[in-house]
Amino acid sequence: MPNPTSSKEGKIHGPNFWVVRHRGGFSIKEEKTAHVLIPPSSQQLAITIARQLARANMSELIVQGESGRIRLRDSHGFDPFPPKG
């Protein structure tokens, strides 16, 4: 796993997790790595597992749809509240 990075607040968060098309199913990849973390499975199962990983690492979950376009982004990190702007 890549080294965690530090945010402005000095807290540590890990790499983002992607749910991607892989061999006829969906799998999970860590950002900036080439290997997949789970074998091809249903999209819902991959999203459930990736969401847990993103929460544990205080990072972002990015989900690609059937077409390969990003269909969902969900941050589990350091979102400002209330948002700026």
C-alpha cells in the first residue's frame, strides 16, 4: 500500500479506492497502483468493500459505471463543513 499522505489539518489519510471494470465484472484498485485488490465480482459487492476501505483510510471512493465513466464519488476524508463558496 502506498504511503499515507497528510492533509492540511495534519491528519493522515490513505490512497483513494476505485471500483473499476475488470474481466467481465468489477474490482477494486488503489489509486496509483496497477494491481486489483479483489477478483472480479458484482458491482454492488465491490462498492460495499471499497466503501469500507475508503472509510478506514479516510480517503475517497470513485466508482466507474459500465461505460467506464465515473458515476459516483464519495469522500470519507476531510471535507470542510460548511463548504467554502
